[in-house]
Amino acid sequence: MLTLQQLSDRAEISDVLARYCFAVDDRDWDAYRTIFTADAVIDDVVTGGIRSGVEDHIVYLQRALSRIPLSQHSISTTLITLDGDRADARIACTCPLDLDLGEGERQVFFMGVEYRNKLVRTPDGWRIAELIEIRPWVHNMPKDFAF
């Protein structure tokens, strides 16, 4: 049986994961910064991204998403493993992305990915210390598009 603290931790971690999705979809980089530890590592190399810290990743995302006016990250299957002030979270995510092809043309494509997160409890609450994307899939992405 989970303790009250474990239930609270799981709810807080779930909120951090949801805030990540909304921060990226809203392009709210101030909110994005509050989700991670100062020394966090973000690795989305497998989907064409980079491995970097938070500030470098924001610069990358601003460029990578410049032709995508709308995205909608949707996390579903989530497995959280608590270990005191540390936690691992394995999350399935699907995301439709609306790509601006230019000249008024748009194309929706879909991407799926699994996030492997390491989180830590800080004085300000749970934060992501490491986010790694694995096992990506895409559907209907134009052949000439890259992040």
C-alpha cells in the first residue's frame, strides 16, 4: 500500500510531466525552465534533436519548432518508480504536429516517443534532472522535413 507521501510524490511528478508537455506546446520557455534542475540533461537525439542543458535546448526547440505552429503532446502510459528523493518515470507520448509547408499549405503528422526521465525532489518541488527520448515512430511526416 502506498503511503500518503508516496501518493503525493506521484501526483506532483505527474504534474511536472504534464507541465513539460504544455510548456513545449505553448512555447512557454519560462515555464519550461521551471520543470528542470539547473544541471538537467535533455536528450532527444533519436528524434533529430540534440543532447544539451536547458538553455541550449530552448534555443534548439525554438528553431526546430519554427515551422510547427501547433503541437499537442499527449502522455498516456506512465510508470513512476520512487526512491526517496529520486524517481524514475517511463512515459509514452504521442504528438500530432501541424507543419507549415508555406504558401498557405499545412500538413499534420504524428510522432510517438517514449520518455525516460530521472527526477529529483528539490526545495521547490520535483524537477526533471534527465529526460531521454527513445523508441520514436512517425506517421505522415514529409520526407524533406527534419527538426
